[in-house]
Amino acid sequence: MDLEFTKEDFEFQKEVRQWIEKNYPQEMRDRKANSTVLSKEDHVYWQHALYEKGWAGLNWPAEYGGPEFTPTQQYLYDLEMASAGTPGVIPFGLSMVAPVIMKFGTDEQKEKYLPGILSSDVWWCQGYSEPGAGSDLASLRTKAVRDGDHYIVNGTKTWNTLGQYADWIFSLVRTSNEDIRQLGISFLLIDMNSPGIDVVPIKTIDNPPDGYQEINMIHFTDVLVPVENLVGEEGKGWTCAKYLLEFERGNAYSHGLKAGLENLKRIASVENDNGDNLISNPDFQRKLTETEIAISAMEFTELRILSSLTTGKNVGPESSLLKCRGTELQQQLTELVLEAMGTYGIPFDNPPPTKGLNREPIGPDYAAAAAPVYLNTRKVSIFAGSNEIQRNIMAKMVLGL
């Protein structure tokens, strides 16, 4: 690993810190710290601010508007953003479909879609999983039948995140039935305003009954999609899907984990009425120390992988390693936060503050988010390919088993 910080790197870090201070409103910081909910308008504001600065498409090449940070700049940028608790960038457009369009799309598709994605003027969602086709994604059944200059799409996608706000959806569809199921799959871009699309909310256990809703079921009934919206070749969508998943899985987790760890330490250091605090408890200290060591190991693993990327390699099977360990540590942190909350963390009795509703959380402001975050984080070891599937990938591609 060869990552050294220069004077220019530290000047860049200072620039990022000062830019956040100027552009991250205190009111949004407070809501982000005390609740799990930010609105679409919040995210659009933040992502457009990044766009104006030139920092929106972090994994984009310069020819399409990306900043092309060096590995050390990327590391320091992520560090400052996590330390400040800034909103995460909604990934479906900027981090997922855009790289696929860049690699497999036509010049016309790049010209049509990439500018709106970069500026966050156009929002995207993902259509991969289906009822009965999740980890075994190749068993998907949503069909796209060619009819002249259009495909006619019928089927259902599930576990769709924020699709109620999306302008477009990128979707895997079956265009033919082959002995090898992956060969009959294509990658389509579909306008969410097309007739025949029905977005049905899915209520999850972490959502209050009268508040925020995150995921959906999307039904396609005779939806007409122009053939020009096919990315890559017909029947070669599985190649696009695997390429996209490298970006979905290959995230850096350590900065967010470190910020979460510091937040946990602050919570555990708060004294009760008797002058005691949880951080002084030997058993909790042990759990905290073990978690901190694991996060440090995760950080150095990411730095090693980041260094290798300077040679022009894709993330490759290492994305599965990052996904497994990073999501497990995310869950571990939320478990410790919930433990630190004690009775204040009881879900349902302590709903998070929701915009437009007059109710107050029980206990300190930060307590209300503990249970919803814990419950919502159960999903992270499942989405983007379950961790069990990721271990199979590592066994095959890294160990050769």
C-alpha cells in the first residue's frame, strides 16, 4: 500500500471542511443527527450543492464531469463528510446507473442521461429484485417483449427504494428464455411517468404508521419502452448488472463507522441521575474496544484496496469483502447504540420526530432514532446480494473453491 499525505492533500482536506461548514445548514444537521428522516428536497439541495462545487460524481471520469480525486483526496473527502454527518448521496443515479451508461451506453444515451444525473435534476431508482428473485436474481420474470420500436414490459419489482420520488428506473427484464437464465436478461431504462406503472408502498417495521416510508412494490402492466432505452445488447443485461453491483457493493464503510463510533462514545459517556455512565461498565468497554479494533482493521483494508485502484483495476471480488464486513459492523454499532439507549430506545413507544406531526421524543433528542436505525440496518446484510452470497463469490473468485 502506498498512500502518503502531502501538503496539498491537507490543504484539500481543509477546503472540504470549510466548504461543509459554509454549505451544510445547521437546521439540516440537527434533523440528521436526531432523526432518520431527510426529505427529497433536503437531498436535492445537498446533491446540487455538491454538483455546483464539482464534487457530485465522485466515481465519474473528468470527461463526464467527475472531479477525479486522487486516492488520498478521496480518503480525506470521505473522512470530512462522515465527520460532519453530511447526508449520504442517493446512489441510484450517480453511483449505480451512471457508470453502466458510461461503459455500455451509446453516445446518444450518455448525452441524454448523464447531465441530469450529475446535477440531480433527474432522480433514479432501481428495479432488480422481484418476488421470488432476490439473491437468485437470474430467476427474475419481468418480461419485455419486442414490438416494433418498443418493448412491452409486464411484471413486478420489489424492495424498490424511494421509487415514489423517482423520474426514471433502471430495470433488469427478461427478453428471452434461455437454458442459461442469465443470457435472456436485458437492461432497460424506463420513464416512471409511463402509463401502466403502479408504485405501491411497502410499510416496514422501522417506519411510524403515519410517517416516513422508504420502499415500494412496482407493477408494470403493458408499459411501452422505446427500444432506444436498451443499454448494451439485448440479452447481455447480466453483464451490466454485475458491473453495477461492483459499485453498489464496493463502498468505503470505515469513515461512517468511525463517526458512528464517536457518537456511540458520546452517548455512553452521558451520566445518569446517580452519576454513573455506561462507558465505565467493563462489559460495555469490552464490546466497544472490540468494535473499535474491527473498524480500524476495516479502514486499513479499504486503504489497501484504494491504493490498488490507482493501477486502473475495478474493485472486483474485493467489493464482496467490503460489503460483508462493512455491513456487519454497521449492524454491530446500531446494536450497541440501542443498548446504550436503555429504556429510551424502546421502539413504538418513542417514535422519531416526523415533519408535520406534533409529538416529542422521550428522553434526549438522539434517543428517538436509535430503534428505527437499528431496525432499518437489519437489511444491509441482505441488499446488494446477501452476505451469504458474497461469501460464495469470495470463495470462488479469491480462494478458487
